[in-house]
Amino acid sequence: MSLPGVLLVNTGSPDSPEVADVRRYLNQFLMDGRVLDLPWPLRRLIVSAFILPTRPKRSAHAYASIWWPEGSPQVVLGRRLAAALRRQLPYPVALAMRYGNPSVAAGVRELLEQGISGLLLVPLFPHYAMSTTESVVEETKATLRQQRPGLPLQVLPPFYADPRYIAALAASARPYLAEGYDHLLFSFHGVPERHLRKTDPTGRHCLRAADCCALPSPAHALCYRHQVLRTATLVAEALGVPAERYSVAFQSRLGRDRWLQPATTEELQRLAAAGVRRLLVMSPAFVADCLETLEEIGIGGRETFLEAGGDAFTLVPALNDRPEWVSALASLVCEASRGLESR
């Protein structure tokens, strides 16, 4: 009897830190209409005329500073995660990246060659966002229409509040808290505020009130801000961190539109000015270490905090292929795959 296949998908990485590869990657990433959600002609103009002429060189330098001998950290860690899951699951498992390689098309092809009866898509994003989860789902659907129309598809839903994910995060941070800290900062990837309004199924909840994320609403199922705040609260509770000793900020802003606030850089400066000397930072939106954790936070964020007056900056590694995370994800996959097995 054939089994469903499991496709793990993360954001992706250039093939190398060389400028040409970084330019190719950025072009694919930024031309995604769910990332830079502007009409195609305007998006093409902005990317070609204002971003690609200069940004690839700067980004290449950043990638070079965190590149591993085996390749891109995110891709290497993704392969390790896939290998670990294969040892725990009875299903074929493949890894893909939304941008760059291995592509979604390659991942789907790899699973189809193993005779799968259906596909369980696992977006490696704990929180729903138009630019991540939605983009991956639509790309996978388009790929299936080309390679195997009619193949049953199921998508693992966001797991931002799942006790297994929360427990894995808490376990990853607990040894660092034991060494002593003044404050714990949760730095999540930012998104433009307009993305929240676009994905609000009610059309009248997100960002309409200061406490919208605390007010019950069907919008929360697709609200990135609500979901990341919930993750931070649950992890802090699991770790026994009181409310006054942790905060939430948003990194990786692109462009001049209003993004979720506060910005991580500004929060790092504020905390140092407020007397925080030993800072612990987690980035729960990233299940694998990548440019945004290793360089943007681990290097740039550290410099910002120390220059602002802080004394010690510790970045908790992402879940990567920690045993607790592998077991948690394997359990989530087994639950989600039951619908495919019963078909």
C-alpha cells in the first residue's frame, strides 16, 4: 500500500554567497506577489531599478559571514531535519525551499517518484503569514497541477500554540536562562501592517483597536501578530519568565511602509538604555537558523545592544534538529497525515 509523502518547505537561500547567486535569489524572492504585494509592473520596476543594483552586494557580504562549509545554514539544517524525521516516520520525506534550491518542484518530484498516495505539505513556519505560509501553499498547488493533477493535498496548519512546539522552544532556552539574564527578547520576523489587513477574513478586526489581538475573533486564525504574541506568552509562561522581564519586537523590515512595531533594533536600544545588561534573545518564527538569526540578530543585533550600553548578549539557537523539535514535528505530521491515509 502506498503512503502519503511529507514535503518540508522553508523560505530558502541563494546557492552560494556570491553576488550573482544572491541577485538571482533576491529577484525570485522579491518578485513573489505575496512578499512585495504590488502590481507586477510596479513590483518589477522597484526590484530591477532600486533593489537589485545595490542590495545583492550587501546581502552577499552578510551571507558570507554566516555561510557554513557544507553550504547555507538553513538548507543544511533542513536536510538534517528531514533525515531525522525519516528515522521517526513511516512516510517518505523531502525538503524544499520556496526560493532557491532544492525547489518545490524538485521536492514534489522526489516524492512522486516514490509512488506516494497523497501529499502532506509542512510549511516550516509556526505562524501564518501571506508572505510565507500562503505563498508556499499556492506554489505547491501550482506545482501539483503541473506534475500530478488530482493528487490529494493536505497542509499542516500553523502550530504557534501547539504544546509540543512550545515545549521544544522552552527546552531550547532553559539552559541559557539558567546562566542568568536580565531580560528575554522575542524577535519575530516582521510583516507590513497591510498584510494583516489583507488576510483578515472579517475585514474589520486586525489593527482596528490597540488590543485587537487580545479580543476573540475568527481573524486570529490568519493573524500573524496575534499568533506571535501568543507564542511569546506561552513560552514565557513555560519558562516562568514574568511579564516585566520579556518583550516582543519585529525584525527584517523592507521598504518604507509601516511594519509591525516595535522594531527589533529600536527595542535593543531601548532595553540597553533602560538598564538591561544581560540580554537573552529568541527568534521563534525561525525553526532553523538562517541569515536573519545568525547575521541580523547574532551579529548586527549584538553590536546594536552592546554599543547602546549592554554588557552581555546571548542568542538562543533556533530549534534546528534538536531531538525535542524532531519528536514534536514528527507527532504533528502523524496527526495531520491521518486524513490522507484514510482516503
